Amino acid sequence: MLFNQLDLRVGTIIDATPFTGGTIEAFVLQIDFGKEIGILKSVAQLTHSYEVRALFGKQIIAIVNIPPKQIGKTISQCLVLGAVGANKTVSLLTPDFEMPNGSRIA
């Protein structure tokens, strides 16, 4: 898939729970992308960088037009973007100021 084919959007994390039933340490995120896209689920390996309570209400950038992926018993519907550092730390990509959910990244 070429970069210009990716649909990158702003969303707000409305729920985050520890991922269970798999071999990876991750969170299951529920992300609100507004009326056009709705709420999507993502399994994100963020446990080395974030606590659950720090994720609630956080706006993030995600790819919303990738095929769903089965991860354990959970279907991940979008890919949350972040920069990966040493020791598996991840810094989520976020807008500098609050944007409407579903805003396109151009």
C-alpha cells in the first residue's frame, strides 16, 4: 500500500483495558473517530510507555483503512501510530491541539 492510499485520522481514546489471552503485553483501545468512521478497536503494545489511566481522553493518529487483524481473541481494526524508542518505549503520535475526531491527516 502506498502512503497516499493510507487513511490517517485523529481519534480519541475512550476506553483502554489490558490485553488478555495472548502472548504480547498490550492494551485494547476503543477509539472514537467521529460520526463518519465511528468507534474502532486497536490492540496496541504501549505497556512499556503508558499506564491505562493516561490513555483515557488522549487524541491519537491512526490508520483506519487497513484490514482487520485477529490478535488472540481480539480483532484489531486500526493501527495506532507512534515512534518506537529504546527498550520498546513508544511515543504516540498526537495532534498539537485538540482536533475534531475523524479529522484527516494530510
